[in-house]
Amino acid sequence: MLEISFIPAFKDNYIWLLTRAGRAAVVDPGDAAPVLAHLAASGLVLDSILVTHHHADHQGGIDALCQHWHPRVYGPAAESITGCTDPLSGGESIEVLGQSMAVLAVPGHTRGHLAYVLPGAVFCGDTLFGAGCGRLFEGTPEQMYASLSRLAALPDETKIYCAHEYTEANLRFAQAIEPGNPAIAERVSRVADLRRRGLSSVPSTLAEEKATNPFLRCREPAVIAAAQAIVAVDRSEPAIFAALRSARNNF
């Protein structure tokens, strides 16, 4: 099995590190410096880079990493990815460090956004966050809701390896939408304790997200009522999602 850990970058980014037998892959290396330092200190050889989307804080370190190593670079074919050797569109199966990995198309945050799925784990970039989801910079609410639904169809025990530490802020919004949800209240307390101790709040599990993330709960009566109190929309899930995403933007 692959070992999974993270390398912190910028203010709140996570560069996910996958390792096996002295070789490594990284997901969304926005900054090369901490990756190079970690690889050198650990004696690891960089084998692969996985990119979920084109934003600079997810791919800005690729060029420098490729000057030190000669990794395969997987990324969305629909976007401009530095040094991309393996353009992907979703639906493919790739092999990383000897492990088969499924590629999912999850547009919404950007038009070509991808997620990478291992048994029990998904690296989802800026599509699904702890208790939240990404902003719609290039896609439509319908696209993003379909992408979230695609992720929600994974097994409940799947660990959600998102790219940012946004959980506390997202939980404040989730609690405003569902103030009577005990699972949210419990997660607020638990995440606050983790952050006070300087620990990461991610990965979460998909089961936890389904219980506490309003963007995965658009069928729930309380969430529907909260969305309709914000703006007059019908009860369709994409419409509820769009109302929630707009409200989150201004929260």
C-alpha cells in the first residue's frame, strides 16, 4: 500500500505526498521548495506529479521539480498544465508507484478539474473540501453539483484528501445552514480542538462529509428550507446547491 502524508505550503495548502519503496508522487505541488526539501531529507526519488487543475497554487512548483527530477506529470487535458506528459480527461486508469488509480472528471471549480481515486482515498483538489466545496470560477452550478455527486458515490469510508485547510470556516457556514444538526456541532468542537493543537482537520471521510457538509445535503429538508429562505428557488438539487454556493460566497 502507498503511504500518504502531506507537505504544507503557502498559508493553507496541502501538497499530498504518496510514497512507496523510496519513490514518491506529489499531488498539486504549488510550491517546489518544501517538496524539494522534504524529498532531500527523506532520500526519496520523485516519480510522478498529479495535478487536479491549473491554478498557480496547485502547479506553480512543477517546473522547478522537473529541473531536479524527470517525473511523469498527469493533469487535465482541457487546461494548461506545466510540463504535462500525460493529459487526462476523466475515465482513465493510471498507474502511480505501482498502484492503479482512477481518474474522475469533476468540473466546476475549473472546467477541466480532475480527481484521482485510490481504493479508500480520493485526491479532489478544490472540488470537495472539509464541510465545503470550491468556488465556481469556470463551471456552472449544475456541473459542480454533478461533480460532487460523482464524488459522493464513492464508498462512505473513502478518505477525502482536499487541497486546503478550510474546514473551520466551512463549518461556521454549515452550522448557520443546519443549526440543529448534532453531527455538525460535534465536528465543530473536534476540529477546533485539532486546530488549537496545530493539527490538520483533513482528511475526513466521505461519510462525515455526507453528515455535515451542506453541499452534499441538498436533499435534506432542513437544507432545502435554509436555501429557500435565502433566495426563492425550486427544490431541485442543483438549484438548492446554487443558492447555497452563492450564500457561502457572501458569508
